[in-house]
Amino acid sequence: MKKIVNYILFYIVLIPLSWLPMWFLYLISSLLSFILEHIIGYRTVVVENNLRNSFPELTEKEIQKIKNKFYKHLADIFLEAFKMLSISKKNLMKRYYCINPEILKPYFDNKQSVLLVSAHYNNWEYMVLSLDMQINHHGIGVGKRMSNKVFGDLMHKKRTRFGTEVCYADNTKETFEHYEKENIPCAYMLLSDQSPNDKHRCYWTSFLNQDTPVIFGAESLAKKYNYPIFYYTVRKLKRGYYSFDISPITDNPQETAYGEITEKHLSFLEKSIKENPQYWLWSHKRWKHKRN
């Protein structure tokens, strides 16, 4: 029965919703942002605490202003994620594109795989969907499986319909070794700003004025395979339109000191957040772990 409900929700509700024009979806988004913030109060305490702790120098009025902008952006991300289910290649590439894809061309020509790291900042779903079309490398997103298997499988098919592959924690090693053996250059996309499951198996640092545990996966993979690692910065041009540019972190991960890659990655992210804080996922319980 649960499986049938999932299929009904996906094909009778979400897919038809994705067919609506963007201007209409943004009308829904404006209503949704008001409901999330002022009626449901979706994680408002988490958002406010995260903002206050990250920006202690701001007044309460300034915090509330960022919070209000955040919920408007969050609602846009929800509706843009629905649009992702049926958006065309042409429309997607018009709304989300790379400014400097040529930076990766020499690595592709040398059949060298790379890692692309970033965060839940601006629109990350469009990056997954379009990655394989943005660059010469075969695009692969590295993520977590959804707890709902049926819904997760349906979303997986939609996310990978334009060529991007998605692998998960239980088959990441297998995926890396397969393409290494086949000598196919890949670009692996990782979002490394989630709270680690185990605070004892992570990297601790200072981030946004707080002791912060960081998932060490990106640096660990970079050093294991000695893949050049880059950070991509996503910028919101206007409602529904984004661009991103790719910046090098290091060409030789195995020659870097412990934590150096992670610190550089966080430096890029912190800069983006301070410039436009409303675009980061403040509703995420980023600081639920405390350092011993």
C-alpha cells in the first residue's frame, strides 16, 4: 500500500506540478515561504540560532531580515526541485551554467579524474542534473540514499536522465575503482557541509565563528586516489537563474598537510555565505555535535 501511495504522489502530484510554468511555480513559492516561516514555523528556532551564532555582530533586525530572505529562497529551491522532474535540457542549461568549464579540459585530455566540492548553497539539484552536460568529464554525484527506497529510486531516475551518474556511500568505492580500471575520466561532485553522523570520525575546525565538525570524505577520497580537487561556487543571478565557476584547491592532494584541503574548501564556502547568507541551508542542524 505504501508503495502505491508513493507512486501516486510522484506521478499524479509531483510530475504534473513540474509541468507548470516557472512564473506560476514562483507564485506558489511566495505563498509557501509565508506558510513555512509564519504559519508552520518550519525549523525557525534552528534557523535563528544558526544565524545568531554565525553572525554575532548583527542586530536582531538584521538577523530577521536574513531569515525572511532565507525562507523565500528555500521555497524557491523546493519548487525548482519539482521543476527538475520534467525540465528540458535547453531550459536547464539556460538557467544553470558553468562560466569556466575550460579549466577542467587539460585534466580530461590527460584522462585524469577530478573532484568537485561545494555545499548546499543556492541550487544543488540543478548541478546534479546538469553536471554531465556542463563539462567533458563523465559527471558523477556522490550522495546519500533516501530513506524511502521507492521514492528514492524514482528520484534517482529523474536526476540521472541527462547523463549524470549518482553513487552512494555503499557503492562509492566500487564506482571509483570501476572508472579507474576503465580509464574513463570522471568529475565527482560532493557536498560536504552536512553534519557528520559520527563526531569522532570527522575533522574539527572553526567555521562561521563556531567549533564545527566536517565530513572528511572529500579530502580522504582526494588523497586516496590523488585526484585534483576543485571548489565550485554557485551564484544566483536572479530568480531561477544560476551560474557557477570552478576554482582549484590543489593538483596534488597527497602532498598537502592533514586538513589543508578541507580548510580551503571551507574558506570558499564561508566567503560565499558572508556575501549572501540567505542562500545557505540554515534549516540544517549543522552544529548539533559538540567537541569533547
